[in-house]
Amino acid sequence: MRRSFALPQLAVGLAVIPYAVFLTAACGGSDVVDPSDASLPLDAAQDGTLPDGRVPDATTGDASDAAAPDAGLPDADAGMRDADAGLADADATVDAEAGLDAEAGLDAEAGLDAGGDADADAGDGGTLLGSTKNFAILAGSAITITATPGTTVVGDVGVSPGTSILTFPPGQPVGTVYAGGPVAGQAQSDLTTAYNTLAGRACGTTLSGDLGGRTLAPGVYCYPGTTAGLTGALVLDAQLNPNAVWVIQVGSSLTTATNSTVTVINGGSPCNVYWQVGASATLGTGTALVGNVVALTSISLVTGASITGGRALARNGAVTLDGNAITAAACQ
């Protein structure tokens, strides 16, 4: 019985001694294992076990075979850890690539937004106008309404730097009236910025002659240094683009004939139509215009003329009304 008992003892001793030497060399000559030592492998530092699953003796630092049936296979454990590390690295690579893809996606979307915003300041129903977008009528010197009944204004009404508004009634605005003051003053400042922005847009197509009888795709059109007239019907074709924008630059004056019309078709918005007028605009009797009239000097609406989905905005002069309808609410 002694011989059969001694052989396993010898075998255990042979298995422990090389590993103890290995620990002594790995730990810089010390034979005491501190489980809290940050220099230990992750398993030993966190739960007090060695990489191969054995438990260090609290007194001597020797590894106990009782808890380590695979104590003789440290290389196998190390291989498993290396495999796990490889998987972790692979996961990290996938995550990193996914992160890059996500960022690239955001950048791509930002790029699309940046590209799509080329005309956004003029095509989102009034953002280009700043605080002026709240106004259906804004004048520089005065607003005058004749005694003809039936004038309807949906949106705020303001004058700056002048203060004269004559008269509400007979017309009645659905909005606030500002006769001078800081609100109208800020709106005029924003109007100046908008006017200069519109006037500064590069001309895409130079026009001559009358606007009547034409169909215009979205774009920037100009009558440089000349007047523009509208007799009959002008059609603005959005070509199924809800963000379509039209800017019509008139170097001098805009005049419409009696019962002239402007309409937007194929999914466009009247709010995205801008008439930039270098002097004054006159809308003839019964004219049905769409969009924002942005004039350097003055705007006059003759009896029955109307502006739908837009505004009458005069920088320096007066806005004169005579039984008209101006509706800006849909663009605010």
C-alpha cells in the first residue's frame, strides 16, 4: 500500500514543481501570488484563480491541484484565451467597421442635406425671409387701403421705418398690426437681407417679352435692367418636386394686365415663388398672382387683385390696397 500511495505523490510533486518555477520566473522571483496584483492575468486578478483554473495558496502561493483537474494543460487554457481574444478582436473590428459605416451614413445624409439645401433658404415657404415670413404686408413708408370694401389680409401687417397705416377698417387683417416699432423694424432688416439674396442669385434663363402664355420649370429667371409684363396666364410647373423654387428677377418694374393669372402645377407650392422687383410692382384689376412680391420701392394692388400663398413686401415705399385678398398663412 505504501508503494501504491507513494507513486501518485511523486507524480503530483513532479507536476507542481515546474509550474511553481514558472510562476516564480513570471512574477519576478517572488513565490507569493497577490490576487489583486494588476500585473497578473485577468482571471487571477479578478477572481483569485490562475489562468489554468488552479487556486493559489494564500500562505505560500503554491498552486493547489485539488481545484485544478486540468493543471497540467496550461497551454490548452492559454490557447482558449487566445482564441477568445481573437474573437473579441474580431468583434471589435466588426463594431469598429459598423461604427465607421454608421458615421459614414451620417456624413452621407449630411451631404445630401447640404446638397438639398442649395435652394432651401428660398424654398421652404419663407425661411429666407427671416422674421418677415410672419407678415402678409410689410411697407417702408405707409400702407394705404381705399374705401372699397372687401380687403382681406391673412398674416401680420407692418410699416417701418414709417408708421402710417390708412386704414383698417375697411379692411381687416387676421394678424397683428405693427405701425413702426422693433418688430416691424426687424422684419424690414430681414427683408433687406432677403432682397439682396434674391437679387444676387445667378440667372439661369434670361427672358424677354411678356410672361403670359409661358410654362416655366423651377429655376432662376431674369429680366435684367428691364420691365416685365404679364398678360394672360403664366404656369409654373413643379415637375412633381414639392420643393421646387422659382425666382423671377425683374430689373425695373413688374406690371400685370387685367385678369392675369399665375398658377403652380404638378405638386409645387406657391410659397416657393419669389418675384424680386428692382423698382415697383403693380398688379392689375382682377390679377390672381401667387408667391412673394419683394419690391425695392412700392407695391400697388388694383381693385380685385390678389396674392395667394405669398406676401406684398416693399422695402422703401408704400403698399396700396383696393378691395384685395392677400393670404400668407399657408407659408408660415
